[in-house]
Amino acid sequence: MGRSVNRWGRTGLVAALSFAVFACGDNLERPAADANNNTPDARVIVADANTTDAPPTPDASLIDASTIDAAFPDARVPDATPSDAPITMTGCPVGFAGPTCQVNAGGGEWLRVYDISFAANNNWDVAGDPSYDEDNTTLLGGTSYTRVGFYYQLDNDWVWTEVDDFSAQNLARLGVPVDWTFDIAVGNLTVLTNTTSVTPVTNASNGTMEFWPFCYQPGLNGVYDYDDAIGVGNDCFGSMQIHAGTDTIWVFNGWSAPDIDDVGIGNSPGLQPDWTFDANAGSFTTRRLQVYNRKLRLLELHEVTRSAEQAVQVEPVVANERIRHEQLVAGKRPGRATG
Ligand SMILES: [Ca+2]
Ligand SMILES: [Ca+2]
Ligand SMILES: [Ca+2]
Ligand SMILES: [Ca+2]
């Protein structure tokens, strides 16, 4: 079975990809005959921005195994029912996040779950706390995500941290942990920042979260840092901290206590690396936390190529595979795509 994609001109394929990247919903394209007057097969392109369906196992008999790129195994999994309605919300262009979309957070669309500019002293204890400036949990309810991003800003300094989903798809658990705890390692920590206080990393394996509403103790090493011990007393103090190894990335402490909160990006220069008891939130005029999540595969393109006998090949493509497909069109053996 030949790959009909090879029958497309390079221009036609790129044009189709470009079209699909910016399209949502089902689109039927019927490309014109090529220079040899061969009429290409009809092709259905579906750009499903918001699939919530678990990817089905592809039918190997429908896929030309010689074209599978090990770098993108996931891209070979078609979505059987790409019919979910796209979510429309005010946000950043695909791949960007932050209040001014200044964070180049890579592929996929980051959907904002929460946004709050918080006071210097907070005392949040119960469900409904805090009162977010923006709460999109209803809008985003029922959608699936695999990554969670936190944007944290103190005056002109910001840091972006993203990790694999730790919430088991529970949007309400992505916010300030007034009634729950994540004292865990997190997968694939990526850090971006405009400061020199933290070191950017990509998909690091040493990320941890200390998210809880309790008081806590410094643990065996005697200092408040990346590895502290949860104490007794719900609604006692409050910790929201992300660390990379022994380094503090960002913290927001004391939001469940009546005293001024602790905030910080990077390690504290004081006695406690995680800023516990610094009570310094009043020294900043901008204190902002945003929480985002990201879909499994946004802008995934499913190319369904139909022969005269109907549906003989299913070929999903993601935007990152453009280079590989252009190589195919150009008649080259596809290598590992780098774009
Ligand atoms: Ca407080
Ligand atoms: Ca509580
Ligand atoms: Ca400690
Ligand atoms: Ca800590």
C-alpha cells in the first residue's frame, strides 16, 4: 500500500498542515490534481483541540510501519471520536502562558484554571477559599490534561514551573491546598524564569511539591527547605512550595495563618531556604499566582486518507512532525524530527 502523502506536492502538504493547525472541527479538503494529472485521494483533516477521549490502540494493519518515527509514537495514535466541542476562552497563543503571554511554555495550549493577585496576609481555610480573580474550573470541567503549570510573580520577577499532572484530573486540587495535601515528587519539572534566582530546567526528575494547609517542622536537617515534616493542625499555616532537588523554586507560605505570608522565588538568603517565617509578602506590590493545565495533544491533526475502497489508512500528525513529513514529501527517508 503506497503512502498517498507522497502523491501530494510539498506545497500542498505544507498548506494543508498550516490550514489544519489553525482550524478546529472537521474539515474536508479535496486537493487538486497534480502536475501529472493524478487526482489525489480525498482527505479528511480533523484538528481536534480538545479531545477528552483516551487514545485508542491503532490498527496496525492500517499503518505503514516503515514510516513510524520512534520519536513520536504517540503521534501515531488516532483519536477515534474527535468530536468534543472546542473550548473557547481568553488566553494566550498556543505554547504561551503568563499574564502577558510572555512565557514561552512550549507546545500545546495552556488553559488557565486559576488566577489570583493575593494580599500580603491571607488566612484561607475552607472550600471556597481563596476567592480567585479568575476561576475556570467550571468551564474546563470534564476535560483531560497531562501537564500542570504554575506562573508565580513577585513584582517584576516571575517563574514558571510545569509538571506532570499530580491531581488525578481534579481541577479543584490545582489551586491553593486549603483542604488537601501534595507532599510528593513531581514528574518532568520544567522551570522558566526571568530572574537569576533559579536555574531553568527541562523535564527534570528531581522536582518536589510541598502543598498543604498544616503547620510543619523542618525535619531531620533542621532547616525549612525542600524536605519538611507536616505537623498537626489543619488550617494552621499553609505551604505551597516547588523545589528542584534541594533548591527552592518558588514558595507561598502562611496563607492559612493570621500572620503576614512568606513569598519567594529561589532560595531565601535567610536562615530558612524556603522562606518560612520570613513574613515578607508586604515587601512586594505584585503577588500573583496563575495555574494552567495542558491537554494531552493539542493541535493534533488526524489525517484520514481514503482510497477508492474507503478508509485504508489512518495517519495522525502533530505539528511537531512537520519536518518529518516534509522529508517524506521530498522523498527522503525520515529521520528523527528535531522541530
Ligand atoms: Ca497569613
Ligand atoms: Ca482546611
Ligand atoms: Ca527540612
Ligand atoms: Ca518546605
